[in-house]
Amino acid sequence: MKTIMKTRSLSFILLLFVAVSCSQTQGDGNAGMAAQVKEYQVIALKPQSVTLDKKYPTTLEGQQTVEIRPRVAGYIEEILVDEGAYVKKGQILFRLNAPDIRAKVRSAEAQIKVAEAEIETARINLEKTKPLVAKDIVSSFDLQSAEVTLLSREAQLAQAKANLENAKANLEYTVVTSPTDGIIGNFPFREGSLVSSASTQPLTSISNTSSMYAYFSMNEKEFLNLIHPLEGSNLQQKLSLLPQVSLLMADNSVFEHTGTIETASGLVDIQTGSVNLRATFPNPASLLRSGSSGKVSLPQHLNEAMVIPQKAAYELQGKHFVYVVGEENKVYSTEIEVLAGNLKNSYVVISGLKPGDQVVIEGASGLRNETPIKPKLVEPEKMEVNSLSQNQVQ
């Protein structure tokens, strides 16, 4: 019996020891968990004013491009300008050799002389007939016939003069002049080539590049966001209130003159959902050429923008997310919408966040939903948000 009692006492002591050990182990585990809560830098969002610089690919065209075509057939006798030269309106570009047109001029001049001689003959015959009719030597029919003959000869003279004018006009067309000021294009034909109005290629083209048109496009949503805040009763008035735009040329240098957005297409492209716009740039030095490429840089000022560092966001299936600190300092993954394109070190958030939200700005890749953290508040003023630029490729 004593042995049984001793055994029970030892068992009770052993169980008590195990319970105390487990309690201590659990307490040590909780302390370890508390020690594992990491510190993360966060910012409290505040609305601020920023200026975005959106860039859109563009193709440049001169305000006027004219194809130079011959109006008559002939051989190119002389080319009086060079490719790429600047020409004035009315300047002679080509001379054509068209001997058949010169022959028509000479023929028309001869026809005029013949018609004048026939008129004189008809007039003499009329004058001779008049007294004979008065003396009843010939009938009045002969007088009427003489008068009609004179009128017919006068009509033939008028026709001959018209033929001469037409021949001279065609002869003038052998001298090809420039219809406008501009830059000469390439010459597909050289001296000695036979050309005509039926030729598939023009003699050359002339681009008036004193002002350049820069055509670019943006999606419909962007266009509406750009236009809606502007005052004005119609689209043209709203466009006139847009800021001046800059042009980045193919070598990424900035063109020295700013441009003005003047027109927007009345239709939205069904396939791309984009709206086409046109900006006009002055080009006094003729540095810009038709067919050149570049980017139109359009500044957009936002008064109440939410700005976060790019490193604070992560992307999943084409969407952007950030971790926002919630109750008990636990973080929650939150979807945000940012302006399309890449900003310099920062994103401008247009939905998903509100003023006062605390956003984790470092180490977001190592977080999970409802992970507790120790937030360390960083002042937004310490972030660089003054020189934002946006590159958008349609």
C-alpha cells in the first residue's frame, strides 16, 4: 500500500513538473513571436501638387506638302534646283523640251494670219455687193450671203486666236515653277527623262515647313481627363486653354520652340480606342523635316495628388498593390490605380488610397496579408517628387 502511495506521489510531482515546463515554454514562445515583429518605414499620405510630363510618340509633317507634276509631255531639259534646297513660290524648278508644243504655237500663229486674210477678202466682197444690190443688179440674197461669210471668217479668226493662247499656255507649262515656299524633296527623274501628266511619280515634292504639324494620340479616358477640368463651351475653347507642349526630337534633344495643341479628331478609333490630336510648332530655321519622328511632351498639373515611391508598390497580373497599415499595426494588401506609364521614382495614385493612409514604402515583397509590423513614420517631404516625368507609349 505504501508502495502504491509513493508511486502516485511521484506521478503527481512529474505531471506538475511537465505542466510548469510547458507553461514556461509557451511563455517563451510568445515572447519570441513578439520579438519577431519587424520595423518598416511607412508614410502617411498627404495630397500635394505635382506636374506630370506625359510624352506621346509623334510623326511630323509640314503644314503643306505639294507634289510637283508636269502638265504637258516633254523631256526634262534642265533641273534648276537641288534636292533638299529651300525654294520660294514662283521659283523655276524644271524646264521641259517639248518641240511639238512649239510647233503648235507656230501653227496657231499661221492660222491667225490666214483667218485675217480671209476676213479682209470677205469684207471686200461685202462692200462690192452692197451697191449692186442697191441697183438691183444682184439680189438681196447675195448680200446676206456675203455678210454671213464675213461673220464666219471672223469666227474662224477668234478660233485661231484661242488655239494660239492654248498653245502658248502649254508652252508655259514646259517651265515648271514652285507653287509655294518650302523644301525640295527627291528627284525620281533626271535630265533627259521623258515625263508627262500620266507619269506615276511626280517630278518632286515641296514641303512648306515654316510650321510643323505633330500628330499624336492618347486613349479616350486620358483625353476626357485632360479636357473635362478646362473651362469653355466647346472643344476648341478647351483646347486653347491647354498648356504649351514641347517636342523631343529623335536624338532626345528638346526642340527650342514650344507648340500649341490646336485640333483633336472628332472620332475615337474603334480598334485602338484612341483620340488623335495635332500640335503645331514654329520651324523658322527649318530644322524639323516632314516624316521625322519624336515625342510630344504634354505637362499636366495635379493639385490634389497622392504620391508614393515606386518601391512601395508591387505588380500582380497587370495590377498595382501596396500594403496599408490597419488595426493593430497589421498590413493589408490594397489595389491601387496609378497613372499609366513610368514616373521618376514615384507613382501618382488616382484611386485605392485616401489622405492619412499609412503605406509601407520598403520591404513590401517580404510581407503578407495581416502581418503585424512595427511602423516607423517617414515624412513625405523627404521624398523627391518635384521633377516627375511620365513616358507613355501608346
